[in-house]
Amino acid sequence: MTDQNTNPDAEAQAYIDDMATKRGYVLDYHKIMAKQDFPVLQAANHIVSAAYLDQRTLDRKTKELIFIVSLTVMRASKGHIQSHIRVALDLGLTPTEILEAIEIALPEAGIVAFQTGFEAWREIVGAEGIEPTVAAHEGGSGAA
């Protein structure tokens, strides 16, 4: 809560900077909500902090993998998934560990959901494939 002597924009800026420090990223909607409806951003961030950022039983690496899989299954935007992949890499997880987590989406959510997470992962880690040596039509990335 702000008082009359506090600059609301400065408070919101400090809050966004703190979010970036704690999370390792901020999403576009965080930035806009900080200016347009700061109290709702704070309320939403409080839930995220309690479930994701605050140290409880699971370590941050495990939570990042769970977040990546959850976002993959929900077919979240590529950028949102990639923000968590970057944090996971910063925390010391390997590209292979992250891919293995994304692959968990296959049996329950299917290939289309998997491809969402896979494409996000592929771009971040720069994974390359093997091209066929026989004639074949271009299949694309599977991304929307």
C-alpha cells in the first residue's frame, strides 16, 4: 500500500526490478500490470511466490522443471516456456535434463503439446537435427 508521499511509479519499478531479480525474468504482462493495476500484480505475484519462489520442500531446480512441464502441457506461449528454460539453465540444469522433463508431456498431453515445449527448448539450446538423405517434403517444426 502506498501513502501520499510515495511515488507509485517508483514503487512499481522497484517491485518489477525485485521480481526480475528473484525470478530471473519478467513477462510482458508483469510490466504492463505494474503500471496499469499494481495491486492485482502484487496479489498474483504473492501466489507465485508462495508456490514457486519461496524455499519450501522442493528446490528451485525441481520447481523449474515442473513449471516447464506444466507450461508445455498447457501449451503456454513459447516465450513463457523459454523464460523458464533460461532460468533452469542458469540454475545449472543441462539441456538434456530439461528435454527429459518436457518429454514427460508426451504420454499424458500428446505430441502437439510436447512440440510446444520442444520447440521452445530447441530454440534456446540451439539443438540441431539430422536431415534425411532421401527426398522428403518439409515437415516444419510442429510449432503453431
